[in-house]
Amino acid sequence: MNQLKKISPWAWIPTLYFAEGIPYFIVNNISVLMLAKMGVPNGQMALFTSLLYLPWMIKPFWSPFVDIIKTKRWWIIAMQVIMSVAFVLLTLTVPVPSAQEIASGTTPISAFTITLILFVITAFASATNDISSDGFYMLALTTKDQAAFVGIRSTFYRLSSIFGQGVLVYIAGYLESHGLESFGIEAGNIPLSWRMTLGFTALIFTLVTLYHSFIIPRPANDRPNISEDSKGASAIFKEFANSFATFFKKKGLWLAIAFMLLFRLPEAFLIKMCTPFLVASREVGGLGLSTENVGIVYGTIGVFFLTIGGILGGIFASKVGLKKSLWIMAACMTLPCLTFCYLAECQPENLAYISIAVAIEQFGYGFGFTAYMLYMMYFSEGPFTTSHYAICTAFMAMSMMLPGMVAGFLQEALGYAMFFWMVIICCIATLIVTYFADRKIDPTYGLK
């Protein structure tokens, strides 16, 4: 009997996409908070953590190798083994800066050289795991099942976000605030708190990897796309080169690139500095939240409203189309940024007020981001839809990486309040590209 008939998709799709999200959020989100809590200056922290987006930006360049070499299942297991080892090594090698360095915010980024190298390895393995997981999903399921489980995979990917940015951050914060006597962790030991949190992550991810090595099925059509005389490889590379050439010949290319790079500009600056702002002391303009509260406010409440915003954004766009929803969604991407101006100017101590402000901003981002995703799909239409969409996702990663690299230096120069007002000024870029893109969009696109 075919193994696919023996193993239900329910047995592996939830864990596959849960495991796909964990390393992404650890590399791109938790790394920011961890380095900030360790006392690394915002400029250095933002620069180096933004560079970790690079693997997701350039992954279209090596995606053909995932098709050519080995099976998708092999790539999934291999990459998850690499990430499991990397998490174990992170646990063992995270440096221990002095309490004085942490308090003064002068811990040099060079102290985290090994940590950053392991994050880079994890990032490349995670990006490759994304490619192979999405490819395997299409190979292992019928078209009907693909449609049936698309909501399940999205849900568990979002749950991995809550686990990564909520649960893990809360654990680190709890250990930092309360300690754990049975493991010899004293309250206030920030480096050891993060080591224990990473150790817990390594354990969970290793168990998931072991589970996948037995449970993920072996579909007959999951095989390398290469013939014995290597003509398959040459054909793939030819198709790969052709897809890039046709992308850069598409009508309206430069407007599309400008839209993909600038529509999210305010959020790209804000997202890099929001968690450092939440934990920074009130004396330097932050809110002075505990790491535990950041896990609750940003990692749980924020992610929940981000998800709700995305769901409602998709429903709204399907009813009115991309063109009619574009300006509304552009407004939702920009206006909620004012909530952080309020937080920086007023520095409220009430956790409920802070949670409401973060929820509004994250809901607006989730709702407005729908237009961005639809625009990439719209521009990718044609004979090379899949390849062109992959290239668009590279520009999407670039739109977050480049502003993030300078966000920390700008914040250090301006202070938190002025930095968030600068984010509001950047909303002008969003409105400009929205104006020009709106004039070129088919009014019927996106309608059911």
C-alpha cells in the first residue's frame, strides 16, 4: 500500500509548518531582543541582525539545487538536523557579558561572533527548509488536499510565531526575573536565562526533527529532477535563467520594484526597534518592560492581532479587489505607526494601554500587508508565475533588510521619540508608491 495512504497529512503538516516558523522567528526576532537585553548597542545590533535576512533574500538563487539534488524529504530532514545542532551549539556558546556591560549598553557585538555565525548557518538552513517544505507539500498532497490544508499550515506557522516570540520570550523573562533554583539559575542572570531558553528550544526542535524522520511520508514522485545524462540539470538551469530574464523584462518592472521596496518602509524601520524600545529603560526613552511582559504584549497579543488583521484583510480584498482595497490598506500600514509615537512621547506604565497600542499597530500591519502580498501575486502573473513570485519575495526580504541595517544607528542619533516620528515621515514613501501602483492595477484583480 502507498505510504501516503497510511500516514495522514494531519500527522505531519502541523509539525512541518510549526518547525518551519521556529528558526525564522528565532533568527529574525528573538535575536534582536536577546542582543538588546545583553547590552549590545542598538546600531550594531540592528545592523548585524538585519543581515540575517540575507538567506531569505537570495534563496531563489539556490532553489533549483533543491530540485536537482536529492529528494525534498531528504532536504527537510537534513536542514532540520543542521538547525537542531546549531541550536545546541548556540546554547553552549552564548557569551556571558558582565552585569556592568549589560547595564551600560556597551557590550561589543564582537563578543557574539560565534553566536552570529550560528545564526547565519541556521538562517541558510531555515531558508532551504522553507523551499523544500513548500515543494514537498505540493508533491505529497493531491490538489484537493493542498486546498484543504492551506489553512492548517498557515495556522501552525502562526502558532510557531506565538511560540517563538511569546512563549520562548516569556520563559527567558521568567528565568531572568525569578530564577530557577533547581537548575542553579539566580534571578537577574540575563545570559544564563537566554542560554536555558535556547536549550529548551534545541530540545523541542530536536524532538520534532526525530519525529519527522519517521513520520514524514516518502511519496513516489519525490525524486531529484535530473536525468541520468544530466540533461535534466541543464534544462532546469536554462529555465531558471529564462525566468530571471523574463522577470526583468516585465512591463512596469521599476514601479513594481519601487513598490516592493518602499510600501513597507515605515514598518521595516519600526519592527527592528520596537522590542528594544519596549525593554529599554525609561531614562533613555523606552518603556522599561520586563522580558516576560514583552513576550505577552508583543509576542502573544501582538501576533494574535497581526493574524486577525491578515485574515480580515484577505476577506476584505477578496470582496472588493486589490485596486479598491489598496489605499485603505496603505492607510492601515501607515497610520497605526502613530501608536508608537504615543508610546514614546507619553511612556505609559499601564500594561493595558501598551498592549492596546501594540495590538492596533500589529492589526494595521497585518491588514495592510495583504495588499503587498496581492500585489506581488498580481505582478508575478504569466508563464513563470512561481519563479517570478520567488523573485518578488527576494525584494520583500530586501525591503526589510536594508532599512533594518541603519535603523539602530538612526535611533541612537535621534532617540526613540524622534525615531518614531521619522517613521511617520517615511509613510510618505508608502503613499507615493501606492499612488503610482494604483493607476496600473487591473480593477478586477483579486475579486472572487
